[in-house]
Amino acid sequence: MVDCRRKLVIAGYVKLYRSERLEQRVAEALGRLKKCRLCPRNCGVDRLSGETGFCGSGRRAVVSSYNAHFGEEAPLVGEHGSGTIFFAGCNLGCTFCQNYDISRDADFGLEADPEELAGVMLELQKQGCHNINFVTPSHVVPQILEALPIAAAHGLSIPLVYNTSGYDALKTLRLLDGVIDIYMPDVKIWEPAHAATLLGAGDYPERARLAVREMHRQVGDLQLDHQDRALRGLLVRHLVMPDGIAGSDQWMEFIADLSRETFVNIMDQYRPCGEVEATGLADRMITREEYDSARKAARSNGLQRFEVRSDRFFARILR
């Protein structure tokens, strides 16, 4: 386990800003909006002119809400919470989405220009949040990058969290190399056929595996400060689903192959939401046995650091 208890760690984007290289990333990212291929959908629409593709987002990001959030993983929350910024719209089509209204309505919130988005980040830091947590950011990476130099110029210095579904393009992730401090991807569905039905993306399993490997290459295993707060690294989420549909055994094997020091959050709060009942799959909550099976898979693959966050069973383990 990497421990930074005695180290001074400077957020990656601050270093890039000081070296004047952050603006180069901004220009490159904004250029990709002209014929948008930010994510694996490869819609090719001109978002600079306001056209929209699968995600529904145009030139500006739409912020549906922001707050100091205390329901996130323990290393992110600390004493004062994780500074979550929820973006409207999504590049994935999860039929069971628990934030269905936000993800399927790209106008669910307020459109934010770069100065306004920077102001949101600075306000969350002012409130004492330990990090800025971008929730569902894959389709608004250029807009996030565009706001960062402004925020950094006004003193933003806390770590950035990229809280994603895992359906990310490698070229876009490489724009974030040295910018994002903490990657927090979901790993959702293992089998392409189930992914096609439940996520609207049969290539999700392959894309997510490639993305998570790239994230780990950039930031490595999760690093903590002297108060066990996350500074840098990879934190993976996995939602256990009924009838083994998520492929928990396979995902735990994949994560362990990446690194047995990977921090994993095994979640049990699945419930049928959105339009999932129409698919004929995953139309019930999970059993205790299914949940325990995922935990056993983590242990049997040698994973050393995992957190069990449970709304239903009220179990919590942190090593």
C-alpha cells in the first residue's frame, strides 16, 4: 500500500497550471467538440455549434447540483465531505440508473460557463471539502478542463476526482493525464450481451477494462494522507447485481490482476430503477448470498483493500 503520510502532495492540475501546460490541454479538448468523439459513442456532432449526440450535451456543461457529500467512500469523505458536482446528461444508457432524471435529461440543471464552473469548485473548497468530485464527467471533459485554469488561478488546490461509469475513450483519458488525481470508475457488466441490453453499449466491458487500466497507469494505487484521506490513485466501484449479471467474479479477478492493492468498493444497493423491468433482467434486489459471493471473490483473488458500503445490510469493512 502506498502511504503519503509524511509527503507533501501537490494536485496534478496545479503543477500543469504552474508550468503553463494546462492551457494546451484545454485547447486540444475544446477542438474535439467540433466533431465529438470524446467517448466510445463517437457521435461526430458539432457540439461547438450546439449540436447534441447521445449524451444530449452541447457546448456548455449543465450542473444539476453540487454539495458537500458524505455518502461517498470513506477516503473521499473525511470530516468535511467530498465536493460533488453532478453533471446532467450521460454517455451511457443504464436502464437501471438511480439518477435517471439527471442522466437522461441533459438540461436538468443550470448551464455553466467556465467562470461559473470554476466558481462552483472554489465554493466547495471554501466549504472545507477534501476534493472536487466530478460525477458523470465523461461527456464534459473539455468543459471541466476549460474551467480549471480559472479555478487554479484563484487558489483551487484540492484533489480532483473523476467519478465515471467507466465508459471512457482512451484518447480523452490521456487528456486528463496529470490533471486528475483520483480516478473512481464503476465496473458494471462483464458480458457484452448483458451490457448491450442493460447499458445500451455492448462494447462496455472491453472499453471499461481498457479505461481502468489507463487510469491505473496514470495514478497507480490509492494513496492516503495522515488522516486516511485520498490524495491520488485509483478507487474502483462495483455494484453487485442479481443472478450474477454484473460478473462480479470476473471483475474481481480483473481488478486483482491490475493490482492486489487496488481499493475496491463492493456495493449492495442495487434495486430495479428506470426502465430495467422492461428488459426482463435484473428485476429484483440482490440476496445476501449474492452479496457475500462478491466479497468472497475479492478475497479469493487476493485483493487487500476493499470497502463494503451497504444500505441494506449495514455492513462495512475497510482495510
